[in-house]
Amino acid sequence: MDVDSFIAQHSWEWQRLDELAGRRRLDGAEADELVALYRQVATHLALVQSRAPDPALAARLSRLLARGRAAAVGTPRTRGWAAFARGLTVDFPVTVYRTWRWSVGVALVSIGASAAMWLWLRAHPDRIHRVLPDSEVHQLVEHDFKDYYTAHPAQSFAAQVWTNNALVAALALFLGVTVLGTLYVLWQNTVNIGLVGGIMIASGKSSLFFGLILPHGLLELSAVFVAGGIGLRTGWAWIAPGRLPRSQSLAEAGRMAGVAALGLAGVLLVSGVIEAFVTPSGLPTAARISIGAVAEIAFVTYVVVFGRRGVRAGATGDLLEGEREDLAPVA
């Protein structure tokens, strides 16, 4: 099939469908014309995909069909604050809820590995000098760990922490398509916690370590584990796509990862504020940890309540049907 001739012959139909789809109101004749053109353009897309695969033309017709279908059947479109509200109450919690097994698996492995490092370094404190010189160990235990939270003004420290943690979460999410990239990010995070915690515990500073890490760490690490879980789920989408074509499975998982990235930015903002204003505060240790625990419980409750409700209503965390690309049927 000659693509240029095909475009020249049918472009007026595509233009007319685009014009009708953009109108707010249609009379009876125009509505009938819209439906007829929609069917005709759907046939054109099938011909392009089967006889003369042209990615640019197929993408153009897919977008046109999405607009035509939305105009014909009244598919709801969310924009502005409505889109924000849907993302907050449906898309993000549903995405996290649907992938909770991956996130919990990442959390168990990471926490287990860190705890094993703590116990091993506590049982073999003489091995610490193989990792760090004695002078650096002393500096970390006596000064660096606790001074880290008060070295900068709280406002700038909160922004710095938020940016750094958001970068880690984004890497864990979007490197998931490589699988190994996400595993590397998670391993680096696990080793850092395990090594620093092990040195502090072996030096008799366990109360200081947990007193400073838990207030913000509960929520912060939960966000990293969620990012890692969704990232690995994205990688698995193309390794084992199931009944969907591999490209479609990966596209769906990638869109959900994008939704998760936006939601986790908000979660990490909260943990950054806690780390900057609560962790180094003069409150008793129990009070600081309690604030972190309340934030963690609130996050888990939010995901379970809104996520379960959204899943029961048929939400998937992906774009609404009228906002996704058109796909040829597959068996």
C-alpha cells in the first residue's frame, strides 16, 4: 500500500473527524457523521497496522480515534483539579495497593539484609576497621551521624533531603525496566543503612541510631520500598507480559510508574519535613518516634482504604480508557 497516496485520499475524513470531535455540541446529523467517520478511521488504522506499518501515521490515527470515541460515547476526561483529586484518591493509592506484594517483598529483603549486617558487625566489631579507618569510625559515631541533622537550617535541609530521596525513588522506579538498575539502587540503600547502623550498634550507640533514624525513616524507607517494588514490577511486565503483548504490558506498567513517582514525591516531602523539623528537635525520643509511627500508619491506612475502594470500583491506576491509545484486538 502506498502510504502517501493513502494519506492524500483519506486526510479529509480525518480532518472532518477531528473537527467534529472538537465541538462541544453536535446536532443529530453531525453525531451520525461522527460515528460513521469513527468507524471508517478505525478501518484505516487497521489497514495501516496490517499492510503498511507506519508508526507515525498509526500514532496519529490512534490519537484521532481516542478523541472521536470520547466525543461519541462521552468518556469522562479529568483535567486540572479534578485530575489532581483523582490521582490523589484513586490512581496513586490503587497503584500502590495493586503492587503491595512487590513492595513488601522488597522491604523484607532489604530490612533482613540490613539487620544481618547489624548483627554481624555487632558480633565482630574488630572487622569494622576493614571497612573504615578507626579515625573515620570515631568521627561517624561521635559527631557526623548526629550532626548531620543539625548542620544546616531546617528549611534548606528539608529541601535537600526531599530532592535526594526523590532522586533515589525515581531511579528505583524508572530503572525497573532494566531490573538490574533497580536492584542496584536498592542494594546501595540497604548497604548504607546496614553499614552505618552496624557501626553505631557495635559502638554502643544503638539508642542514638534508632532514635534518629526511626522518626523519618519509617515513612522514607516505605516510599523507597514502594518505588523499588513498582520498579521491579515494571521490569517484570516485559519479562512475563502474560496475555498482553509485551509492548502493551510495558506501556501500562510504565504509566503506573509515572503515577507512583508523582505520589511518592508527596510522601517524601512529608518525610523530609519530619527529618528536618522533628528528628533533630528537642522532643523526647519516644515522642519523635511516635510522630514517625503516626505518619507511617496514616500512609498505610490511606493506601489500604483508598486503594481497596478503587480496585473494587474497577480502577487500575492506569489512564482512563478514553485517554489511552487504541489497540488492535489480540487473542
